[in-house]
Amino acid sequence: MSAQPDAGSTAAQAALSSPLRRRLLGFLRHDRTPHDAHELAAAVGRHVTTVRFHLNVLIRAGLVRGEAQPLGCAGRPRTVYQVVAHPEPDGNATLTRLLSAQLAATAPARAARAERAGVAWAAELSAIGRSHPRELSDQQVAQAVTGLFAELGFDPELRGDDGDREIRLHACPFRTAARAHPEVVCSVHLGLLRGSLVQLGAPATTTELLPFVEPELCVARLGPSADPTGGALGSRHGGAGGP
């Protein structure tokens, strides 16, 4: 089984810097069906040899795994590829409950402190800033942030290419803990979102995180703003939100 990527893994950062590899990863994530290199090459419109090269990079980064699939007859087994799952580690919900009780007495205060922790987390992942050139366009910024959330296991999908953009997060590695304590977990993720923009040297941008707009979907929104501190968690959070 392929190892899961570390948050600061340079291999994962390099893998996600390629638009073609992001397309391959996105296709595998959203189709949910294992595919061989020929099928993936047809899906992205590239030569199968090129696709195999990029799949190997994703495998080394721990984002994709390849498995031999018997043909049921004589011949070489067919290799199919699928994304590496990022299951929530045991004990996350309990640990979050214990920590949230120590952060502050009220939900708003806990949220504020948790968001600051998320900003600090983004600063620790400083490779995100070093791995991208400065003077990024809005779309490049959104793609870089989407890549970071992909590396961390959120199964993101970037939508929009002009003005407002949203990153649809189809999987949360901390889902159970987030349902129990959204004011802590979701605020950490909001801080991570905002801190990532700072690390990328992005222009002033509004940020909004809407947890659990659907049972398995959260949405991060990015939009231009003259106020660098603008944005907040959406109304579905608010300390008492969540499903």
C-alpha cells in the first residue's frame, strides 16, 4: 500500500505543481473507479507514455496507487490506478474535544484561537510559497490552494475561473471531529485557507468557509476584496452549526 503523503512532503508539492497531474488526480477522485493508463490517457487527451510517467510521480508522492488486475485469461495483468484514501486517524474526535475545552470558554473565542492556529499551520507549510512563483494570477492562487488541500486529503474540486471561485471539499480527514466541534476544526481550516493565501503572496482576497453545505461537502470561497481581513465562516458554522 502506498504511504500517505506528509503535509510538508516535497514530493507531494512537486506532484501537485503539474496541471496534468492535478487533472489525473481530479479525474480519479471524482470518477471513483480504478482506470488503466490507456483509459486515463484518453480522458486527459495525452499519450499513454506521458500519462504513465505522471502517474508514477503521483505514486511516489503517495497520492495514487497502482494495482495489478487479473484479466481472467492468459496474459499480462492490467494495472489500474486509484487515489489513496486518507482515513481519519483514530482518536481525532476525542483529542479535539479535550483540546476545545482548553481553548476558551465560549464558542466564538474557541473559533478565533483555532483560526490563528490554522494560520500558523499554513506558515509551517512554508513550502507552498517557495514552490510557486510570485505575482500569481487569481486562478493560479486558487489552483495552488486547491493543490494544498488535495495533499492534505480534502478531495478538493476547484470551480470558477473569473472573479469569485470556490473550492468544493468532498472529503474532510477530520470529519467526525468537525461534526462534533465545528467551531474548532472548521476554524482551523479557515485559518489554513487564509494563511495559505498569505504564504502565496496573494492580493487581498475575501475568504469564506461553509462547512457541511451537504452531508459530505464543505465549500471554501475566494473572491477579490479591498479588505485583506475580509471573510468568515459561513452561517452554517457559527459555533452551533454543522449537521
